[in-house]
Amino acid sequence: MSTRLIHRPARTTRPPAAPEARIIEAPPNLPEGKSGNIAMSLLPVAGVMSSVVMMTVVRNSQFAALGAVILVVTVIGSVALVFSQRGKAQRTRRTQREAYLAYLEDLREELAA
């Protein structure tokens, strides 16, 4: 029996396929300026003006006391409105941030697999 040597070229492997491009969503934008309804901003002004008119036009002591009560309630309501709007904006930003971080974490897990 004879031995025959066969020369085979080295095995070549194909390069891995290029991964498809992934598009990552941009982070949420922060709201610019004051976000709120203009009617909500004018409501305290209307309350203060009505109480001032009631105290100055009607000279009865009962109406003057009622005007002072309306003035105090309006000022307290405007302060509460300001804090409520600020808290709402903070909650919205926090919710958007948490949702975006969860999206990034899911994307990281998917790309690692």
C-alpha cells in the first residue's frame, strides 16, 4: 500500500455578520419655561381684585370682613397652587427619567444576550 500525501489549504471561516444598527431613543426633554394654563395664573389675581373691590366699594363692616376672608383664602390658594404645579412638574420629570432608565436597562440586557 502506498501513502499519498494530500495538501489541503487551511480552513477559512467567514467573518461574523455585521450586527444590525440599533437606534437608541433620545432621553426625554425637560420642559422649557413655565408650563401651566394662563387661566390658572390669573385666578389668584381675580380673587385678590374681587376682595379689594368688596372692601373698598361696600363700606359695610360685614362686607369688609368678607372681603378680607376672600383675600386670605385667595393668597393661601395661590401658594398651594404654586407648590402643586411645582410638585407636578417634579413628578413628571421623575416618571420620565425612571421610564427612560428602564428602557436603557432592557436594551442593555437585550444587547448583552
